[in-house]
Amino acid sequence: MDFNDSPEEAEYRTEVKAWLATNAKEYLSPPPLGLTEAEGIARSKNWQAKKAAGGYAAITWPTEFGGKGGTPMQKVIYEQEESIYYLPGNIFTIGLGMCIPTMMAYATPEQLEYYVPRGLKGEDVWCQLFSEPAGGSDLAALRTKAIPDGDDWIINGQKIWTSGAQIADYGILITRTDPDKHKHKGMTMFFLDMKSPGIEVKPIKQASGGKGFNEVFFTDVRIPDSQRLGDVDDGWNVSLTTLMNERLSISENAQRGVSVSLIMELAQQLEDENGPLIRNKAVRAKIAEWHAKYMGLRNGRYRTMTALSQGARPGPESSINKAVNAPMLQDIAMFGLDLMDQAGVMMDPDLAEFRRAFSEGYLGSPGLRIAGGTDEVMKNIIAERVLGMPGDIRVDKGIPFKDIPTGPN
């Protein structure tokens, strides 16, 4: 692949640079410390609205969905130029990267006409209601029930580790609708208003101090059948669209915190008795190894984006990115703390190196190895669906869900 810009790409890059220089100049410096959650949300919504107005919120989306119908390389160029700015946290990743693409595949034209533009402009935040306490990374073990009641469905159950549920306006929800079928059948997908009666959201505070994950409880929540996505009992196939987009989205956004470039910058600034640590052969070898992995991941993502531009949906190869990237970011965060020695334990952003990015990254990076599927799940997907190896023995295969043992008798 030739990574030099074509004349058309060079022209587009110039256009992007000029737009960012005008519209993102307030983000040339890090954001002020001590922002409240409400202030952070407002900053994120403001930036999303600017991008939508400028035509950069969904570069590769079809024009009928509010996108520019652009090429994957135009998206890459924009992301490269945007990365030099200290932009607000993106609270729309789940909505625009996972939920709304699923809506595009299964919702009605009237629904898309209403929800897609609002999501694109940053008017609505979406969450994904998949994981459950007893299921771990096994989505098909879900027990949240949806029971038909006339033209509605009544939902009872619990979800956990739901990112952004505390600020979400809408969500997509996978439920169990027929326990007499085996676990990968009898599931149905819906979308719903997160302010519906009977929904309770409880934030989960993390070791890093963050509270982006949540428990969500459903007690007799009523959803109209018009908000069903896909056929009844076919929710597993609908969820595959979301899951493949999720793994791609996680891979795209993981470099926004701790990264290869950040550990390189740290090594350039820190010194020992022999000078800057970047001159240390052991440090250089570590960084070189991570840089090689990062370049491989980047090129793999470009290949996936090319497939998407040709009408394909994200495939199992997205799992490769996640299986490599999440452990690598955890290793980088740990190495950064080692380089800083005792200073690495400081959490005061006014005093800590890089405003405690490495300590926060170290505490938060294990979550990346769980979100979107654990390391083990990713490796099974790669083995079975990419390499064509035999599948794991599954003792619950073909058994009606209601007959699967749940614990000691």
C-alpha cells in the first residue's frame, strides 16, 4: 500500500487542516482541570455539533444518513489531523459506532429519519445494554426477559457494565424471548428510551476513580413492538452487527489515552544518570516492539475500513485488533509507571507526569480487556472464524435455554 497522499487526498487534508484550525483552536491546550461531568458532556456535545455542521461527524456514512459518502482514507486523514488537538471525551462512540449502525440495518425509514440526525448532531447519547451479571462475556447466557403484552413487550431483568448509561438518552437492548429454544436462539433486540418508567441506573465506581460503567435494572418496563430490531427470536444475528462494530470502535479509540506516542514522549523527557531514557537500549527496544504492533494494527484497521467502504460488515478480523491492542496498552501503562519510579504513584494531576495519564491508564486498562469481549473470547473467535480451527466443546449446545444448569443442585 502506498501511504503517500494522492493529489485528491492532499487536497482533502488541506481542507481538513483549515477547518480544524478555525473550529478546534480552543482545543490546542489541555482542558481545564476539575471539570464537572455536566461541563464535560456540554463540551463533548458542542464539539459533536460542530463536526456535524462541518460534515466531519460521519465521513464514510451514506449521504442519506447524514454522512458525506466519503472514502475510508478521508476518514483516516481526518482522524490523523484531529489527533493533534485536546478534544473533549467522545461520549458518542457507542451511539455512532455501534447502536446507530445497528439501527441503520434494522430500524424503519421513519425511525432512522428521526434518530440518526439527532445522534449525529450530538443531541442524543446512546448506550448498549448487553452484558449481564451471570453471563460474563457469554452474551447468549442473558436472562433479561421480554414477554409480549398486546402490541407491547414487558421487560424484567438486569444489565451490568453498561458504559454511559447514566447519561444516555436511548439504548439498544438484547432480551430473552423464548427460553424453550437453545441459548443462541430465542433472543430479541429492541431500542428504548432510557427515561422509560421502571429503569434504574446505578453507577459502578472504578479503581481509577471513573464511574462510566453502570448496573441497569428493568422492572416491568414497557416497550412497543414498533421498537423491535429484527425478527422475534432472531436477536443473536442482530447483535452480531453491533458486536463487530463494537470491536472495531474499541480498536479505533483505544489510542486516545495511553499510547505508543505517549510512552515515547515520556522516555524523551525522563532522564537517568546517562541522560534521556529514550537513549537506553532496553527502553528503545520496548518502544520499538510496541510501535511495530501499533503499525500492524493500524494497517489492519485500514483493511477493515476498505471492506466497509465496499459494503461489507465488520468481520471477525476486528477481534485481532482488540486481542493485541488491549494487552499492549496495559503493558505500556505499567512500563510508564516503572519509568517514573516513585513518582508514578502520584494521582494529583497538578503534580503527576502527564497529568496522571499512566496511573489512570494502568488502573483502567484491564477494562479494555473485558469490554467488547474478553481476551479469551477474542482468541476463540480468531481461532474458529479466522483460522478455521475446530471450535471449543460446548456442553450447552442445542439444549433449550431453560434446561441449562445454572449451579449446584
